[in-house]
Amino acid sequence: MKIAFIGLGNMGGGMALNLVKAGHEVRAFDLSEAALAAARETGCDTFGTAREASHGAEAVVSMLPSGAIVKQVYGEDVIGHAPEGAILLDCSTIDVATARELAAMAEARRYPMVDAPVSGGIAAASSGTLTFMVGGAEEAFARAQPILAAMGKAVIHAGGSGSGQAAKICNNMLLAIHMVGTCEAFAMACKLGLDGQTFFDISSVSSGQCWSMTSYCPVPHVGPASPADNEYQGGFATSLMLKDLRLAQTAASEAGATVKLGDVAAMMFNDHCVAGNGNLDFSSIIQTMRDLSCNSKCESITTVN
């Protein structure tokens, strides 16, 4: 299948590679020359504009940083330029309203479209083990599913247009809340004299266990390998988590939902970004917990004022 792939950043580059590995002809575009060069090395054909990449494509996949950019790319360079009937798959994380607006715009021009944001991070994008949360009509999902399956381990139909985005922002709000709670628990355990690994060994098999504890521990050298072991480099940036929390706040306001813990998490991640940590993995928020030093594994956690 000829697939246009627009957006070859940390996530998109690995996703495009897995489409090539699955035998698809990938027509790639990104504003970054370095990203285009890397895509060529992995077997993608590259183009100077998104419009050129879309020409002749049977499917268009995008991985872009914001709803405004997604709307611009599809409105100006994809809809009306890709062949009529091509399946459109936006894997960006954007607001629900824009996802629904784009789907209606596409379908009015006879393009089926799904919103298919991802969970899993850079490593999962490269290894093809992402989870896709998909919003769109049943027929559109049926066409999108095999394309997404080439890039992920799970492809779940969440409902109509916008439902994929709704699932993603709710999931990431929960993740942020869990991470803040996990960090606070480790900080308190440390102050109470508990060894970090010992607390992990107990909590990870007790009622307090969660993914932020067992798979993505924010304490260096405790539990499985995580960005904490690499000075919080790589992984999922704090700035991106804050973006998702703000999307969740907007969606909650529009739906009349109360998200008090989500609001607290957004405030904390905002403060962490303002302190200059936006490019660090979101688990680095443990650094904002004061007075963490103790005579255990936790002593490698630094304190940020």
C-alpha cells in the first residue's frame, strides 16, 4: 500500500520505519531535513511538501505536535490532494473538538478518517508495540486497523470520531496523577528511612502498585530500567505531559466534568516546566519533591528549588 506519512519526529520516525518493515511504500514528509535523511535511510521515499507526499497515496498517516498544525496540514495539503477515498489516520494527540471537526471535513469530501492517538512512547514507536486508541466510523476503523497494527501491539476502537482523543487524554491524566502519587510515596518512604528498592519490592506487589511504580519507576536504579536511570533523558517529556493535561482540562470544562486531581497534576507539571525541566521525562517531577536525601537508593534523587 502507498502510505503518506507526515511528521517524522521522535515518534513518527519509528512508526514510519515499521510501515516500511511491513512492506508498505512510505511517502514521507517532515520540515526537518535531518528527519527526512533518517527516513530515507530506513527505506522511505521523501518529499518536499505534505501535499506532494499525499499525491497517489492510498492512506495518509500523521504524527504532529498540535491541533492547529493538524488542521492546517489536512485542510491545505491532504484533503483534495490525496486521491478521493484515501483513508486518513491522525495519530497526533489533539483536542476532541478539532478531531471531530477534521473528521467531518474529511468525510464531506469522501475521505474516511480516524483519530488514532498512541500510548507507549519512543521505544514502543520504534519497536512497533504502541497502543492505538481509535475514534471513527466502523468502516473507517476496519480500513485503518491493519495499517495501525503494523505499528502497534494493540488497536482498540474507542467509538465515534473524537473518541480516540478522549480516551488518550483521560488515560494520560490518570498516568500523571499516578506518577505524582508514586513520587510522593517514594519521597515519604525515603524520609521515613525506608530503602527505595525495599519499598519498591513491597509496594509493587501490594495494593499501591501501578504502572508508574512497576514499569516506570521514577527513582534511579530501582525497578526495571526507566528514564530515571538515564538522568531522566528520553521517554515522555514533561512538556508533552503538560500539553495532555491542558487538553484534559479543556475537555473537562467543555463536558462539565470535575477533575480536581487532574487540575492539581496540571499545576505541578506546569511548575516543573517553568523550573526548566520541560525536556526531561515526566517522571523527573520527583525532583520537585523537597528534602528527599536519605541513606538509601533514594539519595540519587536531586532536589530542585
